[in-house]
Amino acid sequence: MHTVAVLALDKLIPFDLATPIEVFTRTRLPDGRPGYRVRVCAERPEVDAGAFTLRAPWGLDGLRGADTVIVPGTATPTAPLPPAVRDALREAARAGTRLASICTGTFPLAATGLLDGLRATTHWAAADLLAAAHPDIEVDPDVLYVDNGRVLTSAGAAAGLDLCLHLIRRDYGSAVAADAARLSVMPLEREGGQAQFIVPDHPPAPQGATLEPLLAWLQDHLDRDLALTDIAAQAGTSTRTLIRHFREQTGTTPLQWLHRARIRRSQHLLETTDHPVERIAAQVGFRSPAAFRDRFKRTTGVTPHTYRRTFA
């Protein structure tokens, strides 16, 4: 039987802890036998879980001999990792144990150095923080999980379910994983990635920046077919100077900023209106519905229809 050790750190997120416990303890093989035994392990007997205190049955020695170690997220992802926990995770990795994180649980794994040089993900809201704190990691904020073989990471909340189901499929095949998915009332594969849950905010200009009036004008004219020359004319400058100012004040180009603003507006319209996609495309300045659908899917990972079904 496969042993899963769930590591409980202080300030852990209870949802992230409960996800692997529930999914793995309910997994059954075709003959009815359980597929996993689950241990909850911690450095100290009692763990601060925010709304309650958790008493862990296993110490860090419970990580030894486990086939998989799961690291749930915490509410304080940048808190220093206790040396004993760091050493226990490194020892597990050296022993060939599979390591996986849920949500901001990527940060403790990153603190061990085990993700250096690898692709990883975390909750989209913490992705920039992870990239800044650990520049040796290739952070991908647009996916639900990343499988590097022996080390896996997942995005926030429900993405932990996707990760656990993926692990079950790796261990026991699609039939067992599909049965676990049905028990979890989850699809075995979800369309799109984490990007569909991210409202692609445009980089703000600093307060008082010279671009502030122009950005406000762009927001008010998203329905217009605007070329770079049109934006430069509105700003009263050359296209070259416009691009330079955008880079300096927003970190992106005028057209990239405009595309993100249009997708943001279209997400709002898909959520709050029953306008046809063709009408929304025109409302946010796309010449054709096909161009809008293509840009929307490239930005969010799903089609406008799928996004509306999910969020309307």
C-alpha cells in the first residue's frame, strides 16, 4: 500500500491539509482494498491552523518510509522554514520519496533548494512573490499543477484536488483515478489552467505619472479599433517615445496593456451580461469574433463560452 505523509506546518491552510487526507483515504482499488495510508506529520505535536489547533499523530520521523510527502499551503508562505523541517524534506528527497506541494506549500519546498532549476507553480496571487524570492525557479502561474517527476507543485485551493487525482492516476491508473474523481465530485481533467481564474490586471502607472490621463482615456475607449499611432496621437507624442514611456511606467507595451484591459473588460461582460460573444467582441474593440476568441483563449486558457459557464 502506498503511504502518503502530509506535512503540517504552523499557520497551515486547513483546506489544503484536508484535500489530500480526504482524497487519498477514500481511494479504493478495483478489489475494494484501500490504495493509500495517510499520516499527518509535524515538527511539534500541536500545530497552529488558524481557526483551530491541530494535534498531529506523527512527528517528522513519519516522513521516513513514506512514498509521497505532501506539503499543504500556509498563510505565511515567506516565514523561515524550521531547519529540522528543511532537513527532513531533503532527507526524504535523497531517499527517493516523491514530494508535492499544494498552493503556497511551494514556498517550503523552494526553501529546501529542491525546486532550483525546475518549473513550478503556486497560487496565482503568490506567483510574483515566489519568483522574486527564488529566481532559480521557473514560475508558471497559468497552470493547475506541474509534474517534474519526483517533485510536483500545484496552484491554490481546488488545484490541490487536480494534483491528488493526477498522483492517483500515476500510481494506479486512470480507472482508479476516475473513481476517486467521482467521489470528489470533480472532473478527472479540467479544461484550461489557473489563468482562467486570474483577472489579468494591467500594470498600474505610479500615482502622478504622465501616463495616467492616457490610461484613463484608453479605458474609456476600449471599443475603438486603436492602432499604436492612434494612441501616440492621443498622447501627443511619437510612437517611439510612447513605447519608452509605457515601458518605464507600466513595464509593458501600449498594445499589450490594451489587450489585457480588453480581456479584463470582456471577462466582466461574460460574467454579468447575457450578451452574445460576437457583441462582446465588438464592445471590447476586436474586429472579429474569431480574433477575440483567439486572444481570450491565449490569455485565460479557456474559450469565452467555457469562461461564461464557469463564472456567470
